[in-house]
Amino acid sequence: MGDIIMGNVKSWTLTTSLISMLLVFTSFAFAVEIDTTENTESMDFRIFTSGITVVKKHLHIENTYNIVDDFALPIGTVFKSIVIDGIDVEYIKNNTGKYINLVLEGDIISVLTKDGVSYQGEILNPEGWNFDQGSLIMMLAPSLSPDHIEKPIIISDNEISSIQILQFANNEPINSRLIDENLMQIEISGTVKDKEQSINYIMRNVLQWEPTYTLDLLTGNISAYAFLESYIDFSNANITFVMGSPLIAGEVSTYSTNQRVLAPEEAAISSAGFGLNQAGEMWEYKYNEKLGLYKNESVKLPLFSGKLKLSNIYTWNGAEVLLKHKFTNELNTPLPPGIIDNYEDKVWVGQSELKWVAKGEESEILSQYAKDIEIEEIITEQTEEMNKRIISKKIVINNHKEKKIRIEIIRNLPYPSNLIKTSPNNKQDGSKLTWDIFVDDSQSKSINYTYETLLNK
């Protein structure tokens, strides 16, 4: 599989010496030929879950001449982010529009022969023309023909030095004949100063990765995976999956406050293919093998495994009863957001959505609906006094299971309201009321509470 991420493509004029590449320099101080076959250690990807990928492409220019050279980058590259190491850069130019596949009938071109003779005119070859397609037929413009009349001319391909496209036939858009519409073509001019050089840049939405999980709800065993999708071809790349979001200028993120508690750490066992590292506020998993994918391919790689101490409780907030699993992350790695596939005795029972869980942070996931726990809430009394309404309610919990359950009942008082009394006692956080109730198997239990709501009159 050929690697097209950062191959050397040369510039936009056609040349017989580079038939397979189609492109050459338009101008240069001294051209440095760079091998287009990717070295197995030539490219590094740091892929963030936010869709940002930081790329480091290693160059191997073994002399100190000045260069004017062209490179192909994925179309998702942020041009302003390009930084060159090891070269004193004179300029970096985005000239994607100059790269074309072939000349077609009706194109207006300028041809330079190896003898230094220049011709200008319109292509007449019905199937278009390339260097491997024999002689070029063109209609010379009257002003350029020896007798100043419009007439055709045939030029053998072995006589042609270069061709410049002056105008596409039918004024078609330039990207219709780009060598690869998924590539950005850049030109770099400068002087090599160091033995090792690299091109560094940011890509958006070209490589996408997200964590996924499997969790055994009975044992707490959890396994994390990196699911990677590629929208480009690449091969033999060093891949680092970054858990965390970089701050991007002009983009504002809202962060929730994480509640943390001190807890003993339990080591998460990294997959044999990964190494864990903390870099600033980021957590990185570096894949120890070279990786390659074709465009639109995806791969799922094991990241780490560990064990969570799950505390199970049912919860109800006015709708369906759900089974909830509370835990404290005692692993030596955070748990980034992702989808969890839940299992019991190796049987899939549903999915959960995990939010970011820092080391030592308390969190919870919802796993299943509990249809055999029924809850009913009714108004037992309602009165009005002056500027307030007093409401009494009763919540009945019916446990149809053949086991004792623990259930969390959550209600939110309307605003503005004040709790007057409750039985049994509850926890209150502002307008949020929470009861932690145990109900024996095949039994019922009731909650009674009264509150007042202020009326605007």
C-alpha cells in the first residue's frame, strides 16, 4: 500500500524524466530529490478525541543545498499550522490548484521542447494526452506559427521538455483534475541547516478515534479499546492516541467541576501493544506497532483492562426505573468518554454512556431498565392559603423482584417552593430531594412529603 501522506510530488509542469510522477519544478535554486517511499519511522500521528491530529513528518535530506520542493499533505491540513524544523524557511506556499492529472482536448497549453523551442496552442488529441500516450497534437495560435496562420502541429513526446496549462477546456474547475482531491499541495523554499528535518502540521477530521469499552456488570472487569477511523491512506505510521482536548484559539469549551476523593490506585493493565504516558493535562497511549489503513477503513485496538468496584442501586426520577452502578475510578488512568457494552455472564445486556472520569473521581453509569419495579406518585392533599399552595404527595414503591432492592428516589420541587415535612427523612440539595430506600422482595414501601409553593398574586 503506497503512502501518500507526505510524499514528494514536485511542482506542476510536465516532464519526460518523471513520467510516473507527472510533475517537476517550475523554478528552483537547487533541487533536492527526496525518496517518495516512506521510511518505517518517517511519520508520527498524535490523534486527539476532538478530531485534531498533530503530524510530524521526518525528512532525510542528506546535504545542505538550498531547496525548492513540493509536498502532498492531506486536504484536512490546517495550512497556517505548518512548521518546518531543520530548514531555514524562505517561504511555504499553498499551491494546490496547480496540480493536474493530464491535459485534455480543448486545453490551451504552452509547450517547451528540449531544443528550447516554445509552442502555444490548443490540444487536439481526442483522448487527451500524457507522456505515455505518444505524440501531442496541438493547434498553434496564429501569432506563434511561422506563417502566422492557425494550423495543427505534431510533437513527439520524446521531444517535449515541459508543458504548462494556460487554460482548462470549457473553463472547468481546477479541482476536477487534481491528482488527488484529498491532497493539499505545498511548496517549501529554504536552506537545509540540520541533519534531521521535519514538517509539522495539524489536521482536522482526517483521523478520528474514540474509546469504547466492555464491562462485566457482575465482576466489574472493564476493557478499553481505541476505535480509529481513517479518511486518508497511510502506512507504517507511529500512532499515539491522546485522551483529552487541546485548547483551540477561537473555540470556547465549558468544563464541569470534577469531584474527586482520595482512593487507592488499582493498576490498569495496558495492552501489550500500548504504553501509557501523561503529557501535561493529556493522557497518551502510544501504540507500539506500526499502523496503516486505507481511506475509509477502521480498526479497533485494545488499550487497557482493569477492575471497577461497582455499587449497584436502582434509581427513579419520575420516568422509568433504571439500574445504576456507582464506582470510584481507582485505576491508574482516567476513563475518557465512550460507549460501554455491558455484559452479565458473557451475555450482552445493553449499552451505557460514560462521561470523563478522572483518577480518584466518583462516577456512575446507567445500564438497564427495571420493569419489575413499579412506582406510583399521587397527590394526597392540596390547599391554598393566602399567597401559597400546600401540596402533599405519596410515592409507592412496589418491588416485584424475588430479592431485596435498594432504590434512589429523586424529585425536584417546583420553583419557588419550600419542603415542609417528609417521611422517611431525605437528603435535600436546593430543590432536589433524594431518598435512599430499601424494599424487601415482593413488598411495597411508601414515601410521604409535603411542600409549599409560593404564588404570584
